[in-house]
Amino acid sequence: MGYKAKFRVWRGEGGEGRLEDFTVEVNEGEVVLDVIHRLQATQAPDLAVRWNCKAGKCGSCSMEINGKPRLGCMTRMSTFEESETITVTPLRTFPVIKDLVTDVSFNYQKAREIPSFTPPADVKPGEYRMQQVDVERSQEFRKCIECFMCQNVCHVIRDHEENKPNFAGPRYLMRIAELDMHPYDVADRKESAQEEHGLGYCNITKCCTEVCPEHIKITDNALIPMKERVVDRKYDPLVWLGSKIFKRQR
Amino acid sequence: MERHEYDVVVIGAGGAGLRAAIEARQQGKRTAIVCKSLFGKAHTVMAEGGAAAAMGNVNSSDNWMVHFRDTMRGGKFLNNWRMAELHAKEAPDRVWELEAWGALFDRTKDGKISQRNFGGHEYPRLAHVGDRTGLELIRTLQQRVVALQQEDEKLHGDPEAYIKVFAECTVTRLLKDGDAISGAFGYWRETGDFIVFDAPAVVLATGGIGKSYVVTSNSWEYTGDGHALALLAGARLINMEFIQFHPTGMVWPPSVRGILVTESVRGDGGVLRNSEGRRFMFDYIPDVFKDKYATTEEEADRWYDDQANNRRPPELLPRDEVARAINAEVKAGRGSPQGGVFLDVSTRLPAAEITRRLPSMHHQFKELADVDITKEPMQVGPTCHYVMGGVEVDADTGAASVPGLFAAGEVSGGMHGSNRLGGNSLSDLLVFGRRAGAGAAAYVDGLAKRPAVTGLDEAQTEALAPLERSGGENPYEVHHELQRTMNDLVGIIRKSEEISEALQVIEKLKERAKNTASSGSRIYNPGWHLAIDLRNMLLVSECVAKAALLREESRGGHTRDDYPGMSAEWRRRLLVCSAKPDGTSITVEEDVQPSMRGDLISLFERSELEKYLTEEELAEYDAAVKES
Ligand SMILES: Cc1cc2nc3c(=O)[nH]c(=O)nc-3n(C[C@H](O)[C@H](O)[C@H](O)COP(=O)(O)OP(=O)(O)OC[C@H]3O[C@@H](n4cnc5c(N)ncnc54)[C@H](O)[C@@H]3O)c2cc1C
Ligand code: SF4
Ligand code: SF4
Ligand code: FES
């Protein structure tokens, strides 16, 4: 049942590091995160890795496995050949703190730059009435577990440090779309999406959608519709005004 | 040493901590939120089913009184009734408030928040978003904190002027000035550097203790830190013997052992079978429930379509009953190959219906266990899920017995009595998180001067000790032995000899924990972190075991093989744990549970209360009823 796997794990801190080789036991049914934990318990007690839920719900254990961004807790060892060397490295777009742990504060910074939910002043708690079909679009985006793998993979900022100040990244552009599609949000988000948060940088390559562990259609359902809304708004301000009046009547 | 001054420091960024911090900030207090993980990752994120609140959106007969009754029944009347009352009354407002902060719950046809059925709740009561309600709750509160920060940026030019999150920062000691709280001491996980919070009020919202058990649905964060911090600061813990084992956790593969299988599987028709193919739950219907549950498979199966004329299937008995039954089947040698029992929905519903109703379970088993639940049964077994016990607090303000200390959420005790109903935790977090935040703010307003921080040297020495020892014990091994011990000896079914044995092992482990050594640097060093956490897990485990040994009855999350019955005498008794002044061991004392207020007890029928109360208490009831 069990076998010895070859692991190559990035180890290091303070800007320096290297890949370290390990041979480690693997038992039936295990995921990559289990193997990392076994390394901690037996060979490398100070090996740093983030995790919480072990069930794909918290988005803590993002790492690059053989170069692909994955959740360590949802990547089964049975998807690899027993003879294969498995290389585990930290997310590339963010600075490494130690081993597999990166500094993801960029994302929290971006989160704070997006203006919050803005309901009409006269609706009181308990008075909200919304139809299921009208909340479903935003609900899809709220499935996001903030694993930041879409942020990590987007070529606009992967290897392009210089774009970081002007680009919110797919997760937060999607947050703008989520609020824009919220039946009770009254803020105008189209212009700022383009001007301040860098929607224009996105050239719809869909790499973000491909890595999303929640299978959110980030590009098709959030980014492209948002781009269309921006265009509509540019040509016809009444379209925007009209949609908001319609929303308020529900 | 890095030092910060705040009015209120909230330890924990789950539902309870965030709601407390939001309240303190809204009351104008400078507030810090400290948490071990990244912001937005706390355990609350894992909650699936929903938040219980008697809004009456689906069945208009629901109201706070029905919810109150259900909660007291669920807790077998051991609950702090004032907490259960406030909880039932305020939960709807707390849920509606989330909606005004941007939460998007599933809807009813008329556009209101939809509510779902759950075990022990008389009416459909759980506000939910599919099976990811906890994520919605935490994200909404997180985004509310961000909204407040944006407000502060406009007003003061600094988003963190009034509310700041210290993420990946672990508190290891509360600091005091004489009797009163004066702050908290901790370390940054990222650098290992120490940090001191200088604050007159601390709100504990650190969640549970599941990591003292091998098989648990809880994450690494649940090392009972808040419980231990409170003990070491001189506060009291109550109800520590009551631990909820959820009947259905995954048992295979080993990597996912303990991960939750939602109750909805059984609600939607899933049945439990042993290795002989028998639907064994029919053999485990306790006398008190005999008239409410079906006795034949035919009747049970009819219930799904016609609930008015048939009784419920016994798979839907309360969590503690089902967990004990599964345990008994496995012990009798009728378990599944990997040590659980079979939970089968594949022969009960068409495949398409299963994937529609239980998408995340389908996904979870497919991805993690190579099991297609539309074609084959799952294997499940009990998993340590929730601790009912915690810091004894004043219901209205969340204040603990130590001045300046407050607690809310899973770390507090009393609200759920001996057994928590599904869905009552998320609402608990909101109701009592808000109250503790307000309580802390009011306490700070009433102070004449700020207390002074003391005890820093001791705190620092203690935290550094594992790094300074070389060639000591491996903390992972000590942890593992504790987990095995608690699982095997103070688990779901307990007996005197086994608990005593566990206490002996805990004593030995305490000695070994003092000798743990962690190699490596102070930078993000999980081995060191675990060595520090061991102190907390050991203290908490000692509370659980000592209280469990004393309580000579079976009730809710505490089952004694040697005392199988429920006792009215014991219902009146609270077991209160406190630490000896040097913090090395635990003492447990008995206290009296206060009688329920007349108007509240009158909400029950005498015939029901007779099952729980002593003659003396029933006389009080008769008097209360006469008066009203
Ligand atoms: C799988 C699962 C499903 C569940 N489903 C439901 C459900 O459907 N409905 C329901 O009502 N309940 C449910 N529960 C229970 C419920 O989720 C928890 O009881 C609740 O989320 C606890 O919230 P909390 O705010 O008390 O603590 P948590 O959300 O656990 O937060 C604790 C916080 O404290 C921090 N912390 C801990 N120790 C320290 C320290 N030493 N220093 C600094 N910070 C610290 C942590 O980092 C974290 O931020 C479920 C539980 C599980 C495990
Ligand atoms: S679709 Fe846009 S946001 Fe997504 S990865 Fe491509 S460029 Fe980035
Ligand atoms: S959108 Fe998907 S990939 Fe991006 S952070 Fe959220 S869950 Fe992760
Ligand atoms: S540990 Fe939570 S997503 Fe992997």
C-alpha cells in the first residue's frame, strides 16, 4: 500500500533558498499536504506551510506543485506516478517569507482599495427583498475562498512587479463585478474598475479561471461582463442609470 | 519589543471575534484583532449548514420562544437559560444586519432569506448559502471590517486608526495588573518576534479544542488557546466534560479522517448500515424518543414523502444518539472495513438527484476518497466536532470573572448546555460576539485609569524555552500521544477507570511537554509553535478528563458507560474548572445552576420538565405557572 516518494521542496527564508530533496513515506489516499506534514513530523520540523481546513474550504494551502498552482489539501498523491519526483514550491507572484509561505499582503491591500457594498440609505435591515435568480450571479463570486491562486497565475502581475500598483488582479476585479451585480448596490463602479483597478490590463486569457479551485468562471462571468458594462457606460450613460433605477424598484 | 496601545484587544478573527471587534469599533474604541491564521481563514469558514434564527420566513409559526425551547431541549436543560433567551431573541437581527453589510443568503420565493430544516429545530430555521454558510458569514464580517477601515481612512487619513488586524500572530499569555487584565503577549508567526498589547479589555474568541483528539473535524487552530489563557489568567471554565462528537465524519482515507459529512445526507434519505447490511439505527431508539421515531423501514421510508402520517427515520435521532450507536456497532465487530459504518444514499435516490442535492459531498468523496456516492456507500464514523464547555461569562456582557476579560463564541461556555443544536453556533457567534464587544467597550468607559502591563519577562522566557532546549522531546510525538489518549480514553463513551488512566497519562505528558525541544529558527517554525500550544492542549484535556470523571451521569456530549442514566440531581450541578495559581494543574468544583426565570420556565409543559427537574424545582415551576 505505502511507498516512498521523492519530493523536492523549496526551502529558504530571507530571500535565499534552494530545492531540497526528500524521500518520504506515502500511504494510500493521501494528499500532498499530508506528505508535507509527514516531512514536518519526521524530517523537517521547521518546514513552513499554511493550512487550516484540509478540505478545500479555506484557501490557505496554495502552493505550486510541479509548477502548477494547486491546493495542497486537494491534490491527491494518486494523481502522480510512484516513480515521479514531485516538486513543491511557493506561489511565485508573492515574496517568500519562508519555505512554502509567501507574503500575500498585496491581496489584502487590494481588498481595501475596492469601495465597500453601498446600499441605498433608506433600506433597513430585514427589509431586503431579492429573488434567487438575482443573487445567483454574485453568489457565484462569493464562493471565492481567497486562495489567491488566480492572483498568482495572472500574467499581468506574475513576473511583472511594475504592474502591481495599478492592477487589482482577477480576485478583486471579480469583487467589483460582484458588487456591481448586487441588486442593492448603488455605487457606480464601472469607471473606477477601468481607471483605478486596472480592468483594462486584463486580456481575457482565462488563466485565472483555469486554476480556480472553486470553479468560478472568473473571466466569462465576471471580467468580460464587467468590460461590457464599462463599454456600455462609456457610450451611453443612460444604460447605467436605467439599470440602477430598475434595480431599486425590486 | 514591539508594543501597541489599544482600548480593546480581540483574540480571534472567526465569527465571534470579528463581530466583537466591529462592535467595539462602532462604539468608538480603538480595537485590535489578533489571529493565528490569515484574515478570513478562521475556523468559522468551514461551517456548512447555516445560522439558526427564528425569522419565520418559511414557517410563520416560528418565533424566539420556540427557538428557546428547542435550544434548551437540545442541551438537555443544562444551558445557561439567560444566554439561550438572548440568543433566540436577537439572532434574527444579527442575521438581517449581515444582509445590510452585503451578505447574500439563499432566498425564498417572496424574496426573503430562505431557511432550512435541521436536527432539533422544530421549524425550518437555518439561514444559509448552499452548504457554505460559514464562508459567507466570515467574508461579510471581514468586508465590514474593511468598510470601517475605509471610513476611518476618510476621517483620519489612516485606515488602521481604529481597527487593525494582526494576522498570523499568536497570543501566549494574558497580562494583568493586580486582579485586572492589562493586555496580552504573543509572537508573530512570520518572524518569531514578540509583541505586546497594552489594553484594559481583552475579548477571547479563539474557538474550540478539537486538536486534542486524533479524529476531529477541527483544524490546527483548535488547540484550546483561549480556554487555557482564561484559566491561566484566573478565570473559570464550565461544562468542559461536554464534547460533541458528530456521528458522521469521513473515516477513509486516513488523510481525511474526521472531515465532516453533513447531516443533510441523512436528511435527504441516506441510511446507516453495518457490515451485515442491517439498518441498525432501529435497534438504538431510546425510550424517551420511542413515540417519535419509526420502528420499521417501511414507515421510515414513507416519512420522506408524508411527514404528517409517519414517524421520522431513526437515522435522524439527535447527534449524540447516532454517534453512540455507530460506536457500538463498530465495537461489536460489525463495522465497515476501515472502521466506520456505511452511510448509503446511492440506493436511495437517483444519481442526478444526489448530485443536485449534495454537490459538495459528491465532490468531497470523489476528490478525496475515490468514492462515487451515487454508486456506492460512504464509510463514516464519529468525529470530535465542538466543545460545549468554555469560559464562564455573564450572559448580557460576555464578562468573565476576571475584570477586563470577556469571551464569546465556541470558547465561551453555557449557551449550549450539554449538547449544541446544529446551526446554533453561527448565530451564537453573532449574538454574543456583539454583546462581548459592547461589554468590553462599556467596561473601558467605566475605568478611571489604564492598568499597567506586568509579567513580560515570564511570558518571554516561557515562549522561548522550547527553542533554547536542545535534544529534548519531539513535540509532534507528545501531541500525538495526547490525541490518542483523549480519543481512546475520554472519547465518546467514557468509564471511570479509563478516564483515570487518561489523567495519569496527561500527568506524564505534562512532564514530557516541559522538555520539548524545537530545532530551527524563530521564523515561521511550526515545530516551535506546536511546542507552545501543547501547554494549552494539556490544560484543556485535564479539564475535560477531570470534569468527565466527576460527572456521574450521562447527558448530551458526556456518556458514562458506568452511569448510563440522566440524573435530575446532576442537572443542577455545574462543574467549574480553574487552574492552581502556579498554572500547573486543574481543580474542579461544583456550583449550582441557577433556576430558570418564571416566565421562561412557564414556556414548557410540566410533563416535559418532569424528565429533567428535581421535585424541588418542579415545585418552583408550579408556583411560576400559578403566578402567570
Ligand atoms: C466542519 C464544520 C462545520 C460546521 N458547521 C456548522 C453549521 O453549519 N452551523 C453552525 O452553527 N456551526 C457549525 N460549526 C461550528 C462552528 O463553525 C464553530 O463553532 C464556530 O465557527 C466557532 O467560531 P468562533 O468565532 O468561536 O471561532 P473560530 O472561527 O474558530 O475562530 C477562532 C479564532 O481565534 C484565533 N485564535 C485561536 N487561538 C489564538 C491565539 N492563541 N492567538 C491569537 N488568535 C488565536 C484563530 O486564529 C481564529 O481566528 C461547524 C464546525 C465545523 C468544524
Ligand atoms: S483573464 Fe484577465 S485576469 Fe484572468 S489571468 Fe487572464 S489577464 Fe489575468
Ligand atoms: S477566485 Fe478562485 S482562484 Fe481566485 S482567489 Fe477566489 S477561489 Fe482562489
Ligand atoms: S487547508 Fe483549507 S484549502 Fe487546503
